[in-house]
Amino acid sequence: MVALYLNLAIPGNEYRFLHGRREFRADQLRLPFHYLVWKLRKAIGAYRSYAALQALRAENPGCTLLSQNIHDVHLGESVAILEHAILNCVRMGSCSYVSYNSRLFNVEVGKFCSIGPYVQIGLARHPSRTFVSTYPAFYSNDNDGCPSRFREKKTFDDSVPKTSIGHDVWIGSNATIPGGIQIGTGVIVAAGSVVVKDIPPYMVVGGNPAQVIRHRFSEEQIKILLASEWWNWSIEAIKRHLDAFSDIERFKEMAESIAGLRKEPAHRL
């Protein structure tokens, strides 16, 4: 095998480089051609990611976007995506955030959601019942994890189904949610949980597999919260009633009074 090198010969250059225990002058340094090509491709990829991030920031000036791994997304207002998060085919509602090192694929996230670090949402499927092997080469023709591919056509749909996250959902760090799961509004997912089935609104779940720990509120309170749809209120309206958000009973009274006013005849409002 012939290796191509590029000599970095700079007349009069006395810079020295340490490689292991040996010392080289700059005019003695040779770099493999394929290494330089790899570095160039990496630099081009980084520039393209940076340019795409700048364009996304220009489109969403009120958002905090700190990761360059954001592709095919639609963001509401005041969304935050922190360092090293990976988002692909994601729709996020206003005032939601994704913490660092989390990964979301084909996910719809509601408003006012809190997604902690190292969370994975939207994982691909593997056959587990009829196929003898779960190794992708037996059923897929385009899986990057399989250098050797046995089939020309897919025999199992391993695409990631859409995952739906409601409003005001809190997902703790290191939680895992496979593709196709529906998480109801107001749900809390404990850190490290593995969610394997849909979760109704305002439940606290945890464990592997995740189980219901408790209801966040009473059935009557949950009905009032869902009926209020406060997540669709303007920020100004939320600020006017901010104290009510610190106590569910105060919120209930406030929501009932607003609902009562709406039922009054127009001339009495």
C-alpha cells in the first residue's frame, strides 16, 4: 500500500514538535495525505454546521441556540437548546428547553416543557418477535451500524415513529423514550426512567420500565388545568395571574372565575 505524504518544509523555520518521546523540526514533519483530507472535510462540515446555526438564530432571534447539531426543526418563541444537544425532525413549542447532550429525533414537543440532560427521545425499532436475529443487516439495507449488508430491500420498517410530548412536561436526566410514545400534558418523568407506553396527563412516572408513582393533582384539579389551556395564554396574561401558579387551589379559583366571566352575557363583561 502506497501512502501519500505532504512535506511541510519551511525554510528557516525552527519550530519544533513533540511526538511521543521524539522531537521534530517543522521542516522534518510529514503528514499523510488522507489525514489532511479528513481534517479538511471536518473543517468544511463544521463551517456548514456553524452557518446553518447562524441562519437558524437569525430566524429565531428570541431563542437560545447553543448546539450546532440542529436539523429540520420548527421552533416557537423563547426556546432554549443547550450545548451538544442533537435535534432532528423536531417541532418545539414556545418556552420549552432541551438541556445539554440530549437527543431528539422525530419528536413534537409542546409549550413550557423541560427536558433534562442526556435524555434520548425517538429511538429506532428492532424486530423482537418473529425475526431470529435483531441485528439490522438481516432486515435493513441502509443501517450505518452494519458495514456488511445482507439484503437489497428492507423487510422490516425500522424508521422512527413520531413521539408526542404534551405541554408543561418535565423529563428528568438520562430518561429514555422510544419512538411512537405519547406523553400527556403535565407529566413528570423521573430521572433515569425508561418509558415504554403512553402516559396520561398529570402523572408522575419513574423506573425501568416506567410505572405510575402518583397523580400530580386530584381528578377535579386536572380537569380544570386541562380546560384552562393556560399554556396558550399570552405571556402578559400569565404574568397578571402569576401568583396563582404557585398554588393549585388558587389557580382553580382563578380559572373558575375566568370561566364564569366568559359565560356571562356580553353586556355584563
